[in-house]
Amino acid sequence: MNFELKSNILELELDTVQYVRKQYNLDQPGKMEDAVALLREWVLKQSHFNKKDFSDRYLEATIIACKGSVERAKIQMDKMCTLRTLLPQFFVNCLVKEDYSRYHKIVQSVVLPKLTPDHYRVYVAKYHNIEWEASEAILLFRQTICLGEYIKAHDYMSGFVLVADFSDANLMNYLPKMSILQCKQKFTILMEG
């Protein structure tokens, strides 16, 4: 199974796919295809999944995110589908340029186009010291989840490095407005789903 990056912004090294697959013992011819086929077969048997037509690329990204384990990938996909049902407020269809113009005044974030030497993708978020409403916190969460879903669907990497810069921000302006429950839900989605 060949992976072709379809992005005008993100870049891969020539050896990224081979390097990442080798980390998880999936570099032998046919091993990744077999793992994806197993995961697809399992997905099709899940009567509670609303969506079953995941691309091979998405299934492979899920296996890679689960360190090459098909069993962990099954658990992650089940959790993601469950979380989409239980927490629909985090998974709205959005037009990033239009829906997040206010978000970008609160936080400027970027995914660096080049991978680190260990094939990790770097995400940098710079928080600003401006007034904002507690009701806008959901924008911060939605944008991060939307970006994570895009990366999972379109990128190939060993993992993520997150850099959050609060040097210009007043944390006392942020913390009281963040719901602990929403923070927990966001991190559950990002880490487990």
C-alpha cells in the first residue's frame, strides 16, 4: 500500500512511510495491507457505527497512531465513533476560515510543514492576552479537534509535538473560562479517539 501525501502545505521526508512502518514492524511487504484488511473487516461488523466507509489511508493512520496494534486501533475507532455520538458539540462541520476568525484572535496556531528528524509533526499555538467570553472556549476545542482529524486523514508521522506559548497571555484570563468538563472531554477525544 503506497501512501501519497495530498497536501500543498505538509511535507514528508522520502523515508517517512518506511521509517514509521518499521517502528511498528509493519515494513514487510503486505503486512500493512493485511492489518488494514483486518481492521476494515472488523469495522464492517460493527452495527453501531454510523459510518463504515473509512478510507484505507484513514485505517492505516489509525493503526500507526496505535503503534501498529490492530486491537488498539479497534478500541480507538470504537471510542471515536462513540464520542462522536455522545459529544456532537465537538464535531460540527465547519469552514475553518469563516468559523474560526474569532478563534485566531485568541490563539494563533500552526502545524509546521516539515517533520522533525524522528518524523514527528510539530503543532505550535500562541495564546494572546485579549478578552474573550467563556462561551467561546468551545471554539478552541473544536478547532483543535478539527485540525487533529485533518492531520489523521491526510498526514503520515510518528506522532505529535505540541508547543503551547502562553508568554503573552494572562493565564488568569483563560483558566476561569475553561470548563474542566470540556477540557477533559477534549483531551479524551484527542488522546483516545
